[in-house]
Amino acid sequence: MACLAVAGSIAQRAGYGGHAWALIQYLLGFRSLGYEVVFIDFLSSSMATDERGVPSPTARARSIDWFTGEMRRAGLEGSYALLLGENGHSVGLSRAEVLERVARSRFLLNVMGFIDDEEILEAAPRRVFLDIDPGFCQMWRELGLADQFQGHDDFVTVAENIGRSDCAIPTCGIPWTTTRPPVHLDSWRTVYGGEVITSVGSWRGPYAPVEYRGRSYGLRVHEFRKFTELPRLTQGPFEVALDIDPADSGDTERLKRGGWGLSNPALVAGSPDRYRRYLQGSKAEVAIAKEMYVDTRSGWFSDRSACYLASGKPVLAQDTGFTDNYPVGRGLVSFGDLDEAVAGAEDISVDWDRHSRGARALAEEYFDARKVLGAMLDRLGVG
């Protein structure tokens, strides 16, 4: 059986169920296409920190337990290795087993260039960089701040508009292959009903805004502030599970005044299963994107939104240029400003049944992992 290797960070983000799903979909999708899969993660002693941000052996042990449990629940036992960085130690597959599987894989799909282990990279017959957070790494490269692309042979991005005249993300002279977020449809069944329009996300995340060619490209916080009044102007209710920093208490108060219900993401999305239940218990999603994605007109579409669609949940999504690539108006409703967001929310509420059916149909047509990953393999020339 042909093998595909995927490298990325899950253990370092223990408790982030949505992030784990974003990578697990690739593994389940490749497996559904008939490939043997191996997932490679890395967790050094400095990567797991306590609530003060201090490296902690206890936090590391919790991260390892969380990671191994979620791999088992996803049916990936025997198909992963968590490298620990000390004396070749690992959890799951041994380092020797990892090297053997990588060597016979068609390629190593390195998510955001996370794995920089030279021995593993050299073992791979082909190294494919997968960009799931577009704009940042390209601008960093152009500004001379960081180069995550070194050592890779092929480059794939979810910025579907990259290279087009109206997309401000630099190509860096790289011939990018574009793709979209895959959803393993068997794991995301339609669930009828729901009362609350929800979303899950990070307020700021790990990055800072990027100053590039006289413009500042910011984060979700910089877009979300434009829509704090959305619930108050609609019939609602709206709720968001935001990983929001306590330092942003002023924003928290503005969200509450605007009518947003605020859920603790650790409680409602702290594991892949809880994350899925939260999405599938919703009426619809409101998707507010990072300013980077919006202002560059990247064409980025959220892997989270694709999961809502697969669950039969309509998505009210801020336009990042994805309207160039997907039909909108039935199941997926786009908006550019507050007035359009209000109108879109009302349209979904008035005709929810039609939008729910349309949501699942969109997922089956555009985000089915078998189709998405099959097309990606074809573009990479992998049979």
C-alpha cells in the first residue's frame, strides 16, 4: 500500500479541538483514498507551558496524554509518532519506524513547515509545504524576517486566489498549487436543528500584524471589532467561543454589550469530539476572518466553516475573495460590511431549511476530502 506522511503540530496545541480536526481531516481523507498514512508531531520540553507561560513537565505530560487519546479516538493508533526531542525518544512509532515510513512515502506533507528535522526531511523522497495560514509566511519571506519554505520541493496553499491580479499575497516567485480545506464527510454527518448562530476562534492567535508595502495586515480582532453590534441588530442569538486574551477586557465588554454570548472554548471545543458537538448543535455559523485574509483578497475559506457546512449548518461568512470560487446564496451567505451581515443573518433565519440543505450540498460538492485531496494529488502528479 502506498504511504503518505503528514507532519504538523497537534500536541503543542492540546485542548484546541478545531485545530486538531484541521489536520486529522487530511489523514482520514488520504486513508479513504487508499493510502497508508503516518502523522509526525514534535513536542520539546519548552513547548508545553503552564498558565504562566512557563515550560512545565506536568503540562507536557497532559499534552502527551491528550494527543495520544485523540489519535486513538480518530482511529489513528499505530499511524503516528510524537517526537520528544531527547535521545530519540518518541510516543507511538519509534524514530526508526518514522524514517522507514517517510522513506517509502510518496511525499511528506509538512504543514506550515512545522517539522525541520533534517534527518526526516532528507528521508522523504519529496517534501511538500502546506500553507494553511496564508499571507503571513509569504510576507515574512519577502521582508526577510523568516523563510519557512527552505528545503521543500513543492508548495500548496489554501489561498485559492494567490497569483491573481487582485490578490495582495506575494507569490515569492513560487509556483503555488492551490487547494481547499478537506472534510472527511463520514465524520461530519448532518444534524438537524439548532437555536444559536455560533463560531469558534482565536481573537489574536500566535501572530502579530504584518507591515507590508505600506499597509498593515492584521488579525481576527481587527475585523471582529467591525461587527460587535451584529447580534443587537438581528433577531439572534449569537454566541462565540473565543480564545480571547484577558488583556482585551475592553473588547470583551464591547462584545457583551453588542449581544454576543461568550463561551469558554476550553469547555465547548477542548477536544475534537466536543468541537464537533458544538458545531453540530448550532443553528448556523458566523465566520469573521483575519484581516490578513480579507484585505489581501486571498480566497481563504475556513476549515471550520467547511465542517459547519458538512453538518448541514448554513455559514454566514465574511468575504475573503472566496466568492470568486464558490456559489453563494444557498447554504453559504457572504458579507462585506455590517449591513450585509445583518441581512445575511436574517435571510438564513427566515429560510433555514433551504440553507441547511444547501450547506450539506456545498460540502459534498466542494469540500469532500476524497475530491479535495484527490485533486491535490493530481496537481502534484501523484498517482
